Amino acid sequence: MKEFKKILWPTDFSDNASQALPYVNSITQKYQAQIYLLYVAENLMHYDHFWGPPAPSISQWQQKVIQAAEKRLEDICRDKLEGCPYYHKRIAVGDPAGEILKAIEELEVDLVVMATHGHGWATHEHGYPVFGGVSEEVVKNSPVPVLTVSPFKQKK
């Protein structure tokens, strides 16, 4: 059986994404693996064409988003991951699925653990697709196994 030494947990800070945390903790303890927490911020500079040359307020807002993400990752490490003994935090800017796939390659992870749906999905019993768009893209294109966690089943 393969041992997992590097695991990637992409999060959008949603309640759905946090449903994967028990699995992240369990795998970390079992394999003494390193976990990479990844948050992908939307690239707000794509919107600069609405106002002409890059507006200082857009780049300032982008920086505020990144700073807020850094704080939230710290909070998760402190409150949910026992101080992050084997955890590394990473923030990227761009397309979430693309940045997750890029991180898989760059970090040479062995496994991805992620929720099937992120912040864009309400929890309900019927009518949701099996995967959200980001998780589907990652599952289809990942060169390593992806453990997907359905937040819908666990909240009952």
C-alpha cells in the first residue's frame, strides 16, 4: 500500500470545504504526512479593464483578500489542526482548479483531499450534481489520487 507523505487540502474557507478536515487529520496522523493547505484567491486584476489602467483600489483590494486568507489559514491551523505541526500554508491567485493542479505538480503531492462542493453550493437533499466544477476538474486532470468528501452526506 502506498504511503502518503505529502497531501494537498485545497479550501475556499466554506463549511463544505471544512468537511474534509477530519480526513486530513486522520491521514496526517496515520502517515505522519505533510499537509499543504491551499487557498486560491480570484485574480481581481482581470476586472481592471472596466476602469481603464489598473486602478490602485483593485490591487489594494487584491492584497486585502490575500491578507485575510493568510489570517484564516492561521486560524484553521491553530483551531482545527492542532497548531499545524506538519502543515504548510500556501495562497495562489488565479483559477482554482488550475492552481490546484499546478500545486499538485510543484509540491509533488501524493494525494489531494477536498470537498466535492465549495462555497457556491447550498446543502440540500436533492438536486445537486455529484461534483462541483472545481472538484470535477481536479478529479479529471489530477496525476495523483483525489479523495473527495461529500459535505451533503456528513451534515445529516
